[in-house]
Amino acid sequence: MSTIRTVLFDLDGTLIDTAPDMAAALDKLCTEQNQPVLPFAQVRPYVSNGSAALVNLAFNHDIDNERLEFLKQRYLELYAQSIALESKLFTGTETVLKHLESNNLNWGVVTNKPGWLTEPLLQALGLRERAASVVSGDTLPRRKPDPAPLLRACTESGCKAPQCVYVGDAERDITAGRSAGMHTLVALFGYIAGHDNPAAWGADAMIAAPADLLDWLDGNLASAM
């Protein structure tokens, strides 16, 4: 087993807790459209699935494609206006990043979020310059679950796929990581719906908190010696 050199993170629900700001934008959209506002607990599990999933959730899937596209664009406009009011690293993640950096391990972000939202969010939280690679949903023609974005991040980070671990909170994350030939971890603290079954996704392990990543890395290092 190769020693890990790079840790790649999904963004929403893995590296950053963006649910408060994404849910707030959905609340504004619903209010504009005279639609009932949903409880935060109902919205949170859908955040990783993007704007279409959130709009469909709020409007009970009772909209045609043209209406969906309009509402998606309006939602994204509202979200962009307040992209980093409440969003923050998950508890313990800053300690993880500092540990990686102090031990000559680099880290990056691979997300399906478009770059025009990813970049200002990372900048606002002081993370952009620290990341070895940031690959957004529109960086390449293909996005997760295709492995291409992960392989791009791997190349930019200066390592080979078996030397990477990808951490995500959705099945597409694990599918992409496995297809790329990387190690994969499920972030159970992320936005996982009640009907999801992370144990069936085929990841190398599941972590209940960001700090558990360090324990997994220690175990990987020990097994590679």
C-alpha cells in the first residue's frame, strides 16, 4: 500500500458546512415564490446534491423543466449573494488541515459546485491559497462520478492516484474515487439522507468526524511500513 501524500476533499458536506447558507438561500427563494419554507433538518441532507435537488425538494417536484431552470438560476443568484455568512469548516477540520500541512502532506478540493461559487467561498474562508488543487464542477467537461476531476487534482497535487485519499459524503464521491484508483473515505458527518446506505458504497472506511481522518492516515502509514 502506497503512503498517502495527498488528501482530496469534497466541498459541501465534507470540507465546509455550507448547509446554513444554502438553506437560507432556499428560504429566500420560497418566500419570493410564495412557497412554504422547509425546516432546516429537511433541507440539510439534500445540500450535497446541488441546486436542482434543492429546488425540486422545495417545490415538491411539481415543476416543468423550464420552470426548474428559472428557479435554479434564481436560487444560485440568491446563494451567491450570501455565500459565506454562516458557512465554515466542520469542527476539527482546521486541526486536520494544519496537521497535513505540518507533515508535508498537501490537500485539495474536488467538487461539483461550479467554479464561480467554489472560488469565492474558498477565498472568503482563507482556504484557496492553502489548497494544492481546486477542481470545480465546470473545470472539465466531465464531473463526478466520473473520475476525471479527481485525476486532474491528483496531477496538480504532484502525486499518483494510489497516493491519494478522497473524502466525500455522497455515493458519487466514492464511485469517482474508486474509479480513479484512489483510497476513499465516507464523511458520515456530512449531508447524508436517511435512505442512503454508505456502508454499501464500497469505501475503504467511514469516518464519524474530521479528526478520524488522521487516525486512518496513521493506520495507512503503519500498514505501508
